[in-house]
Amino acid sequence: MECISVFDMLKIGVGPSSSHTLGPWRAAERWIQELKKNHKFENVDHITIDLYGSLALTGKGHATDSAVMLGLSGADPETIPTEQIPKIISHIENTNVLQLNNERPLGFNPKTDIVFHKTFLPFHSNGLRFSAIIDGKASRATYYSIGGGFVVQEERKRAKANKAIFYRTFPYPIETGKDLLHYCSQLTKSVSEVVLENEMSIRNDVTIDFELERIWNTMLECMYNGCHTEGHLPGGLNVRRRAYDTYATLKGEFPYRSPQEWLNSIRKTEVKFRQILKWVSCFALAVNEVNASLGRVVTAPTNGSAGVIPAVLMYYLVIENHEGNFKHIKQFLLVAGEIGSIFKKGATISAAMGGCQAEIGVSSAMAAAALCELLGGTPEQVLVAAEIAMEHHLGLTCDPIGGLVQIPCIERNAMGAIKAINAAELALDTDPHNVKVPLDKVVSTMWETAKDMNTKYKETSEGGLAVGVHLTDC
């Protein structure tokens, strides 16, 4: 039972992974806060970090070690200039000194003080433990990065209190698709309107608009940067950026000087029918190439699947409705966030727990539902769209080559976006009364599939393409 806001599902952060980068980064911040709260911060003499399970197996490729160091250094993933990241990491590695919370220097050797364990902790496959020597005594805390940048500790001491907060805070508490449809029917409101009512119980409308606009602007800037950056991705696979090349074949002649002017330029450009899929793919590739380069993206619901939602939203603004404005963007993001929260509550959004069906599948379902509402779909059809999108991602494994969020991750975002658009169109032509598989059933099925899936297909790089294709082949 969780009270999950749209802003929990759509977070601004740094790539390449929400569970392996953003989560450990936030865990380091939380640990420092605990040290300060318990008046231990000033007395820390030495720190070590132990990474377990998936965080260790693909941690290097996902920059988990760098994320932990950045979190301990006091950097904020939402605001840090991303071009400073290599400088901060290089300084720590060259000097063996870490500026703890940017307040005090501490001896720290990344080669020995960050330990990668292939063993799994029992609570979750993404475990990390912070240990410190404080006044000569050992102190430690264990955290779990459970996907989408969410971080928890195993001891859920406030579980009952959180359940009470869930019902006390949101006027319309939603755990399932059935709950959502109940409130839509009872209030005669759309999905986005019900979600907005819940959001307004915890923050005012000005704040909601400001934060949603900030999220959209981050998405837009990310697509812009991806389409205008040439070269190869870091990490050793020598993957060439393709968004730049694709955009070069599609762009029109209208000038622009900013991401917003760029969007307006695209809207003026004549888009031929056969180019539509190329545009959508280009937007998705652009986001995830930025993500793979430790750029700033919006976790939607994860970093590895960050390209699907902005690509589908751009499809609406560029192809479906040239008059689309912030009202439509807001509507889209509210619906997407709610659908994502239903999957998180009923299943998982962590590839380390459920494979790529939990990332690309969920993001595709979120985007399909949101697009369906913008295209005039009823609440029932909105849930049908989400169900169709997920149904055709069931069983999708997570098998990143070299532990990097590049192959096949980047292309999967393009495929997830295309499936989302198709699912929305199918849902608009569907009578919900004739639907055989409701959204809640596909959510529970996805979770059962996740539990049945072999661990080597869950973000460990021990199966699938990760072992079928060797780095030397690339």
C-alpha cells in the first residue's frame, strides 16, 4: 500500500539507470542525512560501500560506483551540471579524497572502498550497504534500490502508518485499475481529472503546473540534445549515436535557437506518412542516447525506459495536434504517472526484479494510456490501451550487453513508443465491454511472469544477448 504521486513516477535525474544510478545516488544522500540526524557526521573516519546482486553484476556499466561517490559528495542529480560529473569522479580517483557532502575531506579509495559482491541480499536484488568507522566503532546501514529511483530499507517499520497516510491523504486512493475506473464513474471525470484531484490534496495547482512544466522541459531539452549530438557513446561498445543521423534526414528548413523553437520548427515541417515512425524512433533514440551518456533525463518510470513517454508525447504534439499546449502535456503526464503507479503497486518497475517488461513494458503502457485519453478515449478505453501495450511486452528480458544501458536498451525505447501508439489506436476502436483481459489481470500476470523469470535475465548480464554477443564482436 503506497501513496504514490505522479512526481514519484516522473523524476528528473542523471542516466544511465534509475535503479543502478539514481537509486544508489539517493541512498547515499539518505545515509548522510541519517548520520547528521544522529550527530555522527562530523565523527566519520572512514567509509566503505558494498554493492550486492544486480548492482554489482552490472554496476560498472550502469555507473553505480560513480553514483555512490556523487551522492556522498553532496551533488544533486536534478541540478548538477552533467559536464562536471567526470571531473568530480576523476578528482576522487586521482587524489583518493572525497569531499563528504561537500563539507569535509575524507580519505577514500574507490578501488578498495567500493566492493562488488555477486551474492544477492534476500530482500531485493539491488542491495547496497554503507559502513563507517565512527569514533572507532563500526556503523552500517543497508538500502535497496527497487526501481525508478525509489529507495527503501528492509525494515518497513512505518508500513501501517503509511497505509493510514495513503487513505488520509488522497481523497481517491487508487491501487488498481478497477479502483481508478470506480472513481472516474462515481465523479464522472476523466482519468487525468481524478489524478489531478489526488495531486491537489498534497500540493497546490501552481506547484503542480510548475513541476509538470519542469518535467516536460527536461524531456524536451533531452530530445533536443540527443538530436544535435554526434559521435559515439561511452562505455566501450563503440555505439554510434543514431538520433543525430536520423534527425538530419528529417529536419526542415525552419530556423530555431532553443528546444521550444525546435519543437515549433518540427511542427511546421511537412511530415510524410512513411516518416512518422522515423520521427517517433528518432525522439526515443535521442533520449536514451543522452541517458547512456550520463545526461539528464526524466525517469519515466525508469531511466532505461525514459525515451518512450517523451517520444509518444512528441508524436501527439508534432503529428496529431499542432495546437497542442501545456494543458495537453499536463493531461498526458498525469495519466501516464497514474498508470505507472498501478504497475508499481501491483507488480514492479524494476528490471532487476522483473526483466525489461517491467521497464519498457510499463513505460509503453503509461504512454499508450495517456495518448488514448488525449485522442478522446474514455476511461475504460484508456485502461484498455495500457493493457494492450503491456500484454505485448510480457516476458521481455533485461540482458544488457556489457552491463551498459545501450544494446538492446536504446532501440527498445523506440519499439516501446511505436507499440504504445498502436495500442492507443486499437483501444479507441475497442468496446471495453468486449475486452477479455482487464488491466489488473495483465498487471498480476506480469508480476507472476517476473517471479518465474530466471535471474540471469534480470539485469545481471548473465544471459541473453549479454552472453550471446561478446564485446569483441562489437
